[in-house]
Amino acid sequence: MTSTNTCSLIPLVFLSFLWSSALCFQPLFSLVGNSSTHLDITQRALLYKSAEVCRAMASAEGRDFSLTIDDSLTISKVQRACSTSGSMLISTIIFQSSITNIYLSNAAVDVVQALSESLHFDDETFKGGRDVITAGVSAVKASVKLDNFVAGRLNLGRVCHTLQDFYSHSNWVELGNKAPYSTLIRPDQQLDNLAGPSVPTCRNCTDGDCTNNLLPEILQQRLLTSGYFNLFSSAKPAGKCSHGGAFDMTSLQDPVGGINKDDSGASHGALHHQAAGLAVNATIELLEDIRLAVGDKNFLRLMGLSQSSVLCFVIDTTGSMGDDIAEAKRVSFSIIDSKRGTQEEPSAYILVPFNDPGYGPLLITTDADVFKASINRLAASGGGDIPELCLSGLQLALTAAPPSSEIFVFTDAPAKDAYLKGAITALIESSKSVVTFMLTDVLASRRRRSQAQGGTLRAMSQLDAQLYQELAQASGGQAIEVSKSDLTLATSIIEDSSAPAVVTLLQAARKPGKPDTFSFLVDGSMRNLTAYITGAPSLTFNLTSSSGSSQGSSQANGPLGTFSTVGNLRRFSLRIDNQMGLWEISVNSNEPYSLKVTGQSSVNFIYNLMEAHQGGHRGYSLKEGRPLKGGNASLLVTVTGSDTAKLTEVTLVEGSGSRQVNGSVRVLGSSNYLVTFSNVPEGEFSVHLRGEESASATSRSTAAPHTFQRQAPTQIKTSSISVSAQANATSVEPGSTISVPFTVSSTADGVVNASATGTYTVRVSNDHGYASSAPATVTLGDGGTANGTVELTVPGTAASGSAVTLTVEAATDADVNYAVLRVSVAAKVTDVSGPVCQMISISDTCPSSSALCSSAQWQFSAQLSDRANGTGIDSVSVRQGNGTLNTSKQVGAAGENFTMVTFSASCCAQTVELVAVDKAGNVGTCAGQAKLKQATTLAPAITTGAIPTTSTGVDNTSPAWTSASHSAIGPLMCSYISLALELMRVL
């Protein structure tokens, strides 16, 4: 079997084979009947567990939760049920994007690490597979602990893939099991009943029928096995089962055939749906373990279950920026104070200061007070030469913020690190985040500073300003030039963007400028439309509504709204009333300008560039980098915010022209659509879509469904260069070096140009400035390709749970393409056992009559420890129970550390369940119940474990609870006690 480290060297033609239904649950789209895919399995589990957590939180807060938790859940249903605002205007864009990122990360395992036995539980590598799961779950928990939810989602997707493949690739289902194999997420438990390396497991399939190819003695002895798989060799141990399928060479050697259940047409396809159902329940079980470790609120943040995006500021802190910093404080505090405790409160806060010679540190937090304190500490000081490290700070923000975030940069200086422009553009395109620059008093402020320091007068050149303009345009943001005294007027755009459910109807730019007319469709779901125009003072415009009313730029207040001007920004607040339909805005200027129209609506969309893999079986994977010039393109488009909305048209529109390319739309289900284009526009273009939504979905209902229009703000650009890169691992330990092989190719008409020659400049950067080495150039060889390797060293001080984002660019003078990789930093897992609990006492004051419960209290006391070699108790919380928890640290006679817990409650609430989490993220739980009679001494009981997932309908074969030992008390005493101290197994 080929090792994982060789995956990056596998020819593309072989990678295409790996999308065969015979290799794994189909990653994204089912090509065989109604088979379940990794996307289906993952999304079902994520929605199920998210709804469960929301229900538990609603119950604890005394709120109603009416959603039925079953297989009919959708993104919109769960988002609305979990919302506490009661508003019709609910955005699901963050929730949908987060789940999409998780299942795309899941699917990527089958492309970039397809030949790893342990990642797919092939070749009976059960210990290796469990090690992958253990390390992956630990990395997820560590990332969440650092509020690094982006890295957490990527790790979660990968580990879910491995867990799900077990049920398709092993004989767990054939052994008659009806519940998940919990030992896979329990590294402290023994993997039992494994078929030994010399034990035969299969016999030949008969005439292609593999129904009974597992040996009877394997089933009788309940021995666990999995199929062998190899693309290149038929060799396998004697008598062993194969995975099976057209591209598994081992399935051609006795015993021929296979045992996989990847789809309904696979070797054991009759069991496919049973395997998929167990994979769903196993994923739910894994999610429950993560939930217990990180807590309900952080679990929902990991899922992206939030109404609001992050509030992200990148701020220049050099001497002339005092006014700007003060305004950033004012506007951020205003947003925080007005939205705190509501559904509109930002999901996280990100702050990156920069100056020269430094930038950072990055702050990412979900605590508004921590953000306030950090921005309060910023002070304008220093500065020498004019340029500052603006792009380095922006790079850090782009990699820390979730996809599709809004980032605001405050500066009055050119960028000293303009060489990062390509990396910043790559991160903008891959993350689809919007960047707006607040540029203030550039000439005046720098004159004051340089004169005060006795320096030479310097000012931001047009070329310097152009850099910010181009980055803003690429992202769908704006470069706003304003005086410091007027900055307060301009920052209203930040408050606009922090409103819930903001969507883009139109985004356009003209450079060079020319008079032009733009149209946008106002639908019945829209609220609070705003138009933004940036350009020269001489720019004029005229707005015409669907009813024919018009208003020009000479009317600050007119029939269609009000507008104001500050610096180069014109902000037009529209009165749409009942004027649904097509509106037009004509802009008259020969200078460069940009136009953006936004509003509020639940209906929106996300998209991802996909790459088709041809072979015996076709499939798609996420495409990194830019689409190839002259080639075709595919998009995975998901309509969000409505279960009744239907996509009807997707168009690629030139950024500075009028050329459009219409796509072919294929319905995939669950609001997903695959859109294919036979060609793409030259240069820059954006994604536009139209769809229909039933009238009942909006408050402004009409007799017929209404048509809606949306646009993605981010510009996409084509390239004739292909760049692919894949690290030799998905994570790296602090103090280690990771190798990243990459390939650069020249293309023509969307395919590799085998006869091409030439040399490309290679630029490598990472968001933390970690040491790296790479060739400065690569020269094309035979086949029109060139290879190189990046060596990236992560310092020993890097925190486990953090991540480093690496950008590899290949460029000529006129063209550039890139690959972006995110590598998790994860310390080696050494503590795999959860905390243990020893009951100390339970008080005996509860009356047997419920009518008297309110007049009495009961108390539960226990001692928690993390064993001799554990990492130590990190937190203790109440999972169920209504009372007061107190904890204290103690040191035993032998120097061991203990956490003493005391829980007090009214006798009207007579049970408690505690969750203890150690510093490695392992979970232990214990439960206690109040006594109703005279207290009797109880023999202590010690065990570990976590609360099992019982809400999935699974018939578990082992007890869900381990009762406390009380055999020494005797049956008579037990009849008087009515006491249960039950300690769960660690998930």
C-alpha cells in the first residue's frame, strides 16, 4: 500500500479514479441511485446535534423549542428554531458556510489523501484509524479553546471522514451491530476481536455476487476486518477480503470481490443504507464528545450557528493615527453596546494592530469586553519612514476571520509590504471576505509627522493608493478616502455592514471610468436598501425605480431616498416602499469609480469553485486557486435562508465590461446546485444569480412567486498558470518542520500545455511569519510542469490548536496563480483518559413528598482527579441540574491534585449530571440523585466516561449507565436509599 506521503505525487489520472463509488462513501454527489454521500451523512449529523444543543439550551433558559428533531431537518429550520429574536429576517449564511466548509474538508480526504490506509480504515488498520480520530478530535477541541473555529471546522471534517469510512469499509454491519463502535472514539479502551494478520476473512464472490463472501467463522467469532485496497498492485495477505470495485487491483486476486458498502451498487451495496445510518449516529456520538468538552455555546459557535458575522478591525497604530484609533473605538463600542445579548451581536471580535517594524498580535475572541479592553489599549506612537506593514496585518486578519467576513482597515500610509499583494489577493479570493479601507488625510498627516521628525516630506503616491483600491475592488469592498475630521461620517458603512442578513444585489467597477447604466432587481424580501458609490468629486448619477420615479445626485433628499457625501463616498439610503421590480442607476464619470447596492434579506447564497475529475466514475472536488483561462468552470451553489427558494439562473459577468456567460444548472437537493460553464470570461468576473421564492416566504406576499437577484461581491480572475500543492500532513507539532511539495504548470485552453517552456517566479508567505524555505524560481521541464518544495518550520512556542496558512504563488510578469493551504498546529496527544470521579457524600434532607420539596435542600459532593499522568482538570460544569456548583483545588498526601466539587439544589430538582474536562479535552461525567430517606454510608465508586448519545434511536448493546457499587450496603439498606451515582464511559 502506498504511504500517505506519496499522495502529492500521484498523477491526476489516478486521482480521478478515487472518486469511484468503490472507494468510499461518495464525497459530495451521489452517482448511484439514492446512495448517501459524505455530504449527506455529515450534514445530517451536524444538524441533528446542533438542534439537540439548541433544545437543551432553550430548556435551561425556560424557552420553548418546538422543532421536531428528525431526518427532515434543514439549515433554515434549525437556524430559525435556534434563534431567539423572533424576527422574520434571519440569515443562515454563516451556518451554511460553516457546514459547507466541514463537508468540503471531509470530501477533500478522498482527493489529497486517498491512499492512506489509516485515514480510510483499509487493510485492517484499526489502530491507525483510531489514532487518526483521536488526534483529530483533540485538534478540534484545542482549536475551539483558542476561538479558532475556522481551523476547528477543517479538522472536524477530516476526522468525520475517517470515522464514517469505518462503517463502509469494515464488516461491522455484517456482524449484526446496530450501534456505533464507540471504542473508535475511546482511545482508553481496547480494540477487541480483531482478525489477526494471518486469519483468512473472505472467500471468492460467485459470479459477481459478493453477498456471502465473508467466511462463516468470521461472523460466528465476531471478528472485525476491513478490505484491502491498492490501485497499483494485486498483492494482499492470503485469504483476506478486498475493498472491491473496478480500480481495486487486490480484488482480482483470490479471494476475488470485495466487502465495501460505499453505495447501493457496491460489493455489499445491499447494506449501504445501514452503513450510512450507523455513520450518521457515530458522527453524532463524536459531536457529543466535542460538545461536552467545549460547552454548548462554543459548540454552536463551531457549527457557525450565529446571526452575525465577526467584527474585524486592522488598525495602523503609528503616530498620526490617534484620531482614527479613537473613531475605531467609538464605532466598535457603539456596535457592541447596541447589540450585546441580542441575535445581532457579532459572533466574534478580531483585532490586528500594525505599524513599522511590527504587526499583531492577533486578537480573536468571543468576549466583547476582552475586545473592548484590547482596542482601548491601542495608542498612536512612533513611526519614521512613511510606509507601514499594512498587508501583513491584513494577511493575519484574513486567515483568522471566517470565510465571507467583512474586514475594515484603518490607515493613512502606503504599504511597506506591497510584495504581499498576490498573497492578499489569493486569500481574498479563497476566503471570499470583503475588505474596506478607511484612508484618512494621507498627505496632511504625513506632512505633520515628517516635519515634526525633521524628515523629508513624503505622501502616499497614486500608485500606493491604487494598491488599496485594487484589493478593495477584488474583494467587493471599497477604498474610502476621507479627512480625519469627517471619518465619523464615513464609518456609518461599518454600522451598515453589522446589520443582520446583509446581501449584495449589485457590485460593479469601471476602471478606466466611463458613463454606464446598471440594473438591479428589488424583490419582496428586501429591506433597507443602500447604494454606495466611490469616485471623483465630479461624478454624478441618476436613480430610476421600477415604477419610473427618478432622483439625481443633485437631490440630497428626494422621492427615492436620501444621500450624503463624505470624501469620495456617496451613500444613498433608498426608499423602496412597494416598488418591487427592476431598478436602474446611471453613473456619469470618466474617472474610475465603484458601485455597490446592498440590502437586508434572509435569502442569499454561497458558492465554491469545483473541479471535475474524469475517469471510470466522475466526481467533483473543491478547486483551489484561480480558474484556468480558456477552460470551463463548475460551481457548487447553495441557496440559503429559505427552503422554498429555487435557483433559476447563474451568470458570470465581466468585472469591467458587459460580457456574460450563462451556466447550466443541475439540482442536487438540500438547496445545492451544480452549475457548469463551458467557458469563463477573460480577466476578472463575478457570480450573479437569479431565483424564485414562494410568496408565502415573505411578509410582502403576492399571488405569484417573486424573482430575486443576488451577486457575490468577490471578483474571480482567470490564469494560464496552474499551481497545486499538498502538505505531507494536515497538522504539525510545535517545533517541527513540514514539507509542502508543489507543482507549477503552464496551460492553454484550460489544460496543461505539455510543450510549454519558461521560468516562473515563486513567492511563498505565511500569516505568522514562520521561517520557511522555497526555490525563488522554477523552470518548466518535460510535460510543461515544474516541481518544488516548501519547508515550513513551526516554532516550539506555537500554541496547539492554532493554525498556519501558507500561500504559494507562481507568477510571470503578467499572470499569477496560487495555492492556499491551512495546516493545524497540534501537540502530540499523550493523555487519552478522562477524569475520574469519587463520590464523597449525598445529604439526606429531601422529603419523600413532592409537595414539601421547596422547603428543603440537598447536596452532592465528589472528588475529581485526572489520574497520575493526566494533564489535570481544566473545567467542571453542570450539564443537567438546577442548583449551585462550587469547586476547589486540593493536593493529596502523595502530591496528587484533586478538584473537590459540591453541588447544592432544591429538593424539587433531585438529580445532577456533572461534566469534567481535562486539559487535553478528555471528558468524564458523573451523576447523582438526592436521597429521600435517612442517609446511609455508601461505598465509593470510581469510573470514567461520558454521557452516551441516546437520542439517535440507536439500540445500544451495552448499558448506557454504570451504576455505582453498593453491594456492601445490602438489599435492605438499598431499599431505603434511592440513590444513584452513575459514572459514564469516556467517549
